[in-house]
Amino acid sequence: MRSNQLISAGDANPDLSALAGHGGNLSGARALFPEAPLPWLDLSTGINGGSYPVGPLSEESWTRLPDADALADLESTAGRAYGVSSPLQTVAAPGSQSLIRMLPHLVPCQQVAILGFGYQEHAIAWTSAGAKLHVVGTADELSDSDVDVAVVINPNNPDGRLVDPRILLQVTAELARHNGLLIVDEAFMDVIRPAASLAPFLPEEGVIVLRSFGKTYGLAGIRLGFAITGRYLAQKLRAALGPWAVSGPAIAIGKRALADRRWLDETVDHLTQDVKRLDQLLISAGFTIIGGSPLFRLTGSREATSRFRRLAQQGILVRPFQERVEWLRFGIPGGEPAWERLDRALTQLSQLRGLL
């Protein structure tokens, strides 16, 4: 079979730009690599391959409009899970991505500062709304006097950089002097130990923390995320989202999963071991580990582009970066067959590298 062959770099040279904007673009991968063996192994997203066991749902969650009391229960459950003092500070939404796109229209501004290279949807959302974007290298620069909104991805995607919440509180205080706002995207914070979330220390004004549900719980398809902020901004977000923004099944699943602390703790333990296993495979294949989190690893290689193609030709999708062509990001395989498939593919990369 093709997946068991050593594939030369000259077998294909497709334009990879369509795959560099986001992870998870399997339709694009299938179009660019039509001869790849099926099914694809998608390691491009940083979504947990071991999903939460949903179990049965009530018929009403499917057949009735989402219930306001059930939504309030979900927000209270999420607030407790994230260490928030008041349930009114937590707003449920159909994915944190919807909040990223909504915020520039709720908080109009002229100047936005983003800390370092990270998840590009923040930049796209603010520049599409007409703001001028500044990518800064230090947290101190986030609170410059001309900055209206500052954005920190914490832990950062893709390199896993963490900013201490005490530093973020200092940035918040500096921004507050000129009515600025700090947005902290904590999409991957659930799996970080020790915890580094800003949510438990949130002041009443000046900060919005975004949390993603689907990544940690392996249920990205239900589209669920949360904004944690002061009551005034929380009210504005709820009004902008309108009624029935979160589906009945998402409410039921989210409430069940977020209350299951034992599952989360066990999952983080497993992921911590899995990421060590992944590091060993990647290093053995000649990659340099740059950083990451328990849900993904960022690697560097001078042959990153050709290695991406060879993996894709074997039906394994990882995350390339148009802005950093020497980088590839790997998610954590879910299940032993996926681990064995990745191991075989990386071994073939090592063998081919040894022949060059």
C-alpha cells in the first residue's frame, strides 16, 4: 500500500496555502492529496482525540427550543468549573470563535495590540472591523496609551507561551487608565497544570476571558464556548447573542461534562503522558520541539514543508504555517491505532532522511 512506501519529495508539490489558515481542513487535504490512504488521521487541530462520553440525552433537548433555565444552569456550572465568583459573569455562546468575531462590533476601537504570533482569527476579526493592528513582543507594550484593546492568547497557540495572571492584572490596570480592554483567549487552559487562568481573579471591568469547551472535551462539533467578564459586558454579550444561541444538546452535554471534574483530571493526566510519548517520536524523527501544551506540540524543521507533504501523502494531516514555514504543529493521536500509524509514518521520515 502507498502508506507503507517511502515517498520521494518529488511525488507532489501542491500549494499548501489552503491548509495553512486553520487546522481541520480535511476537505482541502483530500483535494490536494487525492491518493492519500483513507481514513485520514487529523492531527492538525489540537482537539482532544479522547472525547467525553456523552451518554443519552433527553428527547426534549432535541425537540424543544433551548430552555432559559437550562442555559442559566450551564453558565453557573461553567462558572464553577472556571473558578468564577458570580454566575452572572459567565456567558455561553456557540463556540469561542463566534465571540471572537462578535467582540469588534460590541467594543469598537481604533488600535489593537496582540501579544506575539498566535491564533490568527483575532487579527482577522479586528482588522476586518477597521482597527489598526499592532503585534507586540512584550506584555508591557499591551498597555501603551494608544491601545484600545489588547489581546493575549494564554496559553498561546501554537507555541504554548504562558503569561502569569498577575502580569495580566497589571496590564488590565494600566489599560483601565484610558478605558482600554484586555481580551484573554484561554481556549487551551483546561489542560494546563498548575492552573494559570485569569478567570478566578477577574476584576469587574476591563477584561474578557474566552474559554473553549470542544477542544479539551473532544466535542468541537457541538460548538460551545464561554465569555467570562464583568456584569455590564456580560449583559451586552447576552443581548447580542439573542435567544437560543446555544443548542439544547450543547447545553445538556456541556453541563454534564463541566461538572465531571474526575473525568477532566484523569484526562489531563493521560494527556500529560501522551505528550511525552509524542515528543519522543518527534525527536526521534529529527524534529525540534519548540513548545506547545498537553493538546499539541509545535515543532521546527528545515524540511518542514517536504515533511508535511510526505505525511499528507500517507493520510496524516498536521498543521503548517504560512508565516513560519519551518514550523509544524502536531495534535495528540487518539487511540493506539492512531499512535501506531503516526509512529510508522515518522519512522519512514527518519529512514528517508538518513538516505539523503
